[in-house]
Amino acid sequence: MSSPPDFPALNNTPIFSALSAFGKRIYLPKGIFYWAGKAKNAAINATIGDAKGAELNQYLDVQSTKSITFFVKNISELLGSKIDASTIASYAPIQGLAELRSKWKEWILEKTGLKAVANIQSLLSTPVVVAGVTNAIYFVVKLFISEGETVLIADKYWENYDTIIGLNIGGNVDVFNTFDPKTRHFDVAAMSKKVDEIGKKQGKVVLLLNFPNNPTGYAPSPAEMAKITDAIVKSADKLKKPVIVLVDDAYEGYVYDKNAEKKSLFAYLVDKHPMVIPVKLDGASKELLFYGGRVGFITFGFSSKWGVDLKKLDEDIVDKLSGAIRGTNSNGSHISQMIVLKMMENMAKSIENRQKVIDVLTDRFNVFVKAAANLNKPEKCIYFDPYNGGFFAFLNLPKDIPADKLATKLLDEQKLGVIPVQTKAGVNGIRIAYCSMPVADIGPALDKIAALLA
């Protein structure tokens, strides 16, 4: 195995001091893909292990005399004329297709409004392609969290965080109140208190935020986003330690309330403070409605105050992530990346087509809001958390109605499936996915829940 690189740019940033033992250790050795790249233009290339040549080009209907990676002809017939099978049978680069990574970075700048910021290209790393947002969360948490260290998240969170952080990586999950019980807005004070507590115990804080939120469907307003940003900056300034903010943007773009912020929190955090390190985790699953494609992206925000070569820092970050990818799934699906790339080559059309889906979800959301009004009984501790985006709404339940028992009863007696959420922190409720219910089913579904809670 080759010796690890020096990472001169990375070593001189707060990112390096915040890395876990794994994060400090990992790098991409100069192995097969390295030598295959160097031998790309060699007269005879006997490096990479994919069966290739030009002998079957005519049989495979490839209009070229160049060497290609062999493929089963059925694939070409299944793909049709839009995607050339000879371009997707080979391995994709470890960090993803270069053109796709470049286009996704441009898309981030476009959708966040960061495009107008001076020198913004250098302040964002080149997105690295991974196997969906779940894979993105796993790799970045592993980069920063060693076994026994803590990740801070809101107490209303996606259950898979426990699997990723706890069961896979051996980290701990600590939580703060998602909503202030008095104002019903995001509890910035509770978040700040926990950030400070963790910052006193650890050499860094890893904060994972998800808007629109799963399971609540909550998206903050621009004013709330600004408050969240200010609180994070103040904590980082006070602690004098890295605060890594993992921005889980799985549901970015799905906001149905004109008063809620459509832009990612990432846009608010980039270059706000030298100790604040935002990492954007997003992908094609929801944004381009390509769930089965498993194409996600990891993008770091840098600080202009670090005084390092940001181009070299980008290379260092990509090397670290590439080492993690190479040691697990090796590289991503070439065909999935190619499909996303094709969609992005005409992004305006893709977004126009996606809007049809958002229109349907907006209709469902509006119907759900009206139908859900009768379920809100705060005096009985039965109430919905604020929701204005994403795919879900969350109904809180009193302690004497365990969520799993209600979910079982709904399924057995009413033939209605919901997701029960129960945590050690005291969360007890059901997640209702109106995203998957036709408008005609929403009222009857909520009536079934109301009947069992009467």
C-alpha cells in the first residue's frame, strides 16, 4: 500500500482537528484505479480488471473501432437509443462522474442563491458522488465521529440516524427539543444549550439538521434560518472549537408554504465563521424523484479565513472521501449517474416536470391541513407538530397511548399503515405520509385515526 499523502491544506484547517480516528487515518491509496488512470493512454493497458476490447463492437452495434468495456447485448436493447451501453458498462470514477459532479455544484449554487457570492466556486468543495443521502450521512459522520463520541440532532428525527450513528459507527446520539413548547417554532435556545454542552466535553461539535424535517415535515422561515445560523456562529465563536453542521437536504425543494424557506441552511452557513464547517448532503432520490438510482452528493463549505490553498483543500477532502468509498462500495453505479446527468443536461425541463409532482403534493398537503384540524386536541396531548413541507406530518400522542400500539391497531382494525415513533427522549407519536395518499384517501385516513383516539 502506498504511503498516505501529507494533506498540507487540510492539516491547516479546523476540519482536520475535528476528524475522527478513522477520518485522520483514511486516504485513497495509489492502487488499481490510480495506475489505471496513469495508463489510460498507454499503448497496451493491462491494468484495470474489466473485460474490454474492440473485437465485439460490430456485434454490439457500437459505432466505433475503439476498445470498449464488453457488455451483454441485452443491456443495449433495454436501454434504447438515449444511453449508449458502451459508456455505462465500465466502472465509474471513485468520486463520481466528473461532469455530473460539476453540474451538481452548479445546481447547488443555483438553488441556494449562492451563485451571486464572490469567489463562491472556491468556497465549495467539488461534490463527491455516493450511494444516496444515507450513504452520505454515513461517510461524513464516520469522518468526524469516533466510537463513543456524540452527534447532536433534534429529538424529532429520522430513525435511520440511530442505525447509522449508533449501530454502524458506534457513536452516541444526543437530542434537543425540536420545537419550543410555547412558540411552536424551532427551539433555537435548546439547540444552542446542547451545542455548548457537547462542545465542553468534545474537541468538536457535530450537529445534524434536516429541513424539511423527517418526520415532522417542518421547514423554518427565513427569519428562523437566520436565528439558527446566528446561534451556531455564536457557539462556535464562544467554544473556539469546530462546529460541523451536517445539513441533511433530502427533502430540499418540497415546501408548500410561501412563508417557509426553500433554500438550504447550507446557504446561510457557508463562510460565516472559520470554526463553522457546513457539509451539504443531498441527492437525486427526492430532488429528481429517482429513489432507486441511489445517487447522493457530499459537498463541504470552506472558510475564506483559513488562509490555505482552497483548491488543494478540495483535493484533500475528495481524497479522504474517495478512500472511504473505495474501501466500502468501491464506486457508484455508472448507469444511475448517467441517468442523473442526462436529466441535469436539461435541468429546466426536469424541474418543470418535477413541478407536476410538487403540485400534486401541494394539493394533498392543503387537503391534509383541513382534514387534520379536528385531530388537534392539545388538552389531551394529541396534536400535530408544525408542518409546511417535505412528505410527512407528525401527530404527537399522550404517554398512555403508545405509538406502536396505536399503529398496530390502525393496521389490524382499520387497514391503515403509519409509522410509530418512540424514543428514549420521550417522543411518542405517529408519522403520517400524505405524500403517498391520493387526495380522496386523506380524509378517511384521518377519520380512522380520530375514531381510535376518541
